[in-house]
Amino acid sequence: MRMAQAYLLILILLTQAFLHAQVSINCDEWDFESGTDLLTNDSMPFSIAVPGSGLLNNAQISFCPSGIERSSPNDVNKRHHFDWVVKYNNIYLKTSGGLVFEGMNEHGFSASLMFLNNSRLPEKDKEHIPIAASLSVNFFIDHFKCIDTALLAIWDIRIFDDLDLECGWPFRLILHDSSGATAYIEYVRGDLRVYTPESPALIVGGPTYARLITLGHFPDSIPAGKAEKRFLDITTNSIPDISWTLLQYYNESYSDHYYGILRDHMNKELLIMDPSVEELRLKFSEIVFTPGKVTTKNIF
């Protein structure tokens, strides 16, 4: 009898530990009008991001060496998974629920997620390579070191929603490389849209990039919501140095509530700024990757 009670107690404790370890992604924690990303290339490629609200709270960072094997499931019945081997050492950030939303590899190529209103991924098909949305950032930083080759691949893949979130898949992809090139990848009504703006390249979470282009060409337009207002505030602020404008905007408007990410694409370095003014500097030349093992730790 005592033995049975002991086994029952162990089972209860293990179940509680398991339930405690399972962290689901809660869309209610996200502000879909938040997030800002700017790349400037005045003297060297440098980008500044304010991730969407809720993404970096309790997030973790992973250090992934080249040679790691990954596999994307396939949402089409009786079709094979898509497997690949990581080509480049990389680091990436993921939410407490396991969603990878930011990453950079050893060549200074970065990929990140930003909120996009009314995003809808394409329908199933058997012609394109299936990439699970939860692995979309990994797919790009694992494979590519420049925008040109990444854009060749984007037409051959099909990103599908493997997370089944209540809010769907509310994201676009932002790509930058060490040459100063930028690409924005959006799925609007299931259709793929790719933009390659010149530097300085600015985008905010929420509206489609087509809408932001319209605002840029017609500055007298009335912004519909805080994201469009933020876009106009930054683009019509004092330039010549729009990068310092965004840094100033971050310090004045975000620093008490939001994290900031500075990416030095040429020197292969990430700087993560905490709302409490802590900083985490990650420089690839100083990182020791463990062969065959992905190492994960809390950011702060």
C-alpha cells in the first residue's frame, strides 16, 4: 500500500512539473500594432529593431553550431518532411512559448518576425517545399548569407502554420545582410509579396508595407492607428541621420516598456537592450559554439 502511495505521489509531482514546464503561446500578450525595424547604410550596414510587445518577455537565446540537423514537418498528407543541415553558426531568440522571432548568423545575415495585420499564409500544395512557420527564421539564418540567394529560395518554399494559434500567423519576415540589403516578406490574402527597399529601410508592425509606401508618398495622409502615426513620426523627423532619430525615439517613447535590438551586420554583433537599461552584447568572434549541440539560456 505504501509503495502504491509513493508511486502515486511521484506521478503527481511529475505531472505538476510537466504542466509547469509547458508554456503555451498566448496571443493576448501581443500588441499587433507594435514593432519597428530600420536599416541604415550610411557608413556600414546597421539595423535597429524594437520587437513587438510581448515577444521578448522572458525570452531565451540559443547558440546553434553549423552541422545541426533540422526537419520541417509537412502539412500535406503522405508527403515527406523537409530536412536540412545548418550551414552557418547562428544565434536566435525565442519566446517563452518556443516561437523563434529573431536571429543572426556568422555572416551578419539576420531574419526576424514582425507583426502584420490580416496576414494569411498560402494554401496547401505539393509543388513548393514546406517550411513550418515556427522554423521560418531558422530556415533563413541556417541557409543564407546574403539577400540575393535568400530571395531565390523564397519562391520555392511555402510557409505553413504549424502552431495553430488563435490569432493565426500574424507575422511578416524581415531580412538584412552585411551588404546593407533588406527584404520584407509578407503573405497578404495568401499571396506572397516581397519588397527590397533601399537604405534607409523603415517598417513598423501592423500595416502592410504597401500601405506604408502610400503614407511615404503622401505625407499629408491621415494615419489610421498608432503604427502608421509612428511610421510618419520617424520618417518626417529630423534627418540626415534617421538611425539616430530612431534611437532617440526609442529612448523617449519605448525604453521604459520595450526591448531594443541593435544589429551590426558588418561586425557580426547583436546588442539587446532591456527596459531596465541592462545590455547583452553578442559578438560572433567571441562566441564558442559547441559542435553538435544547441545551447540555450535566459537572456537576462
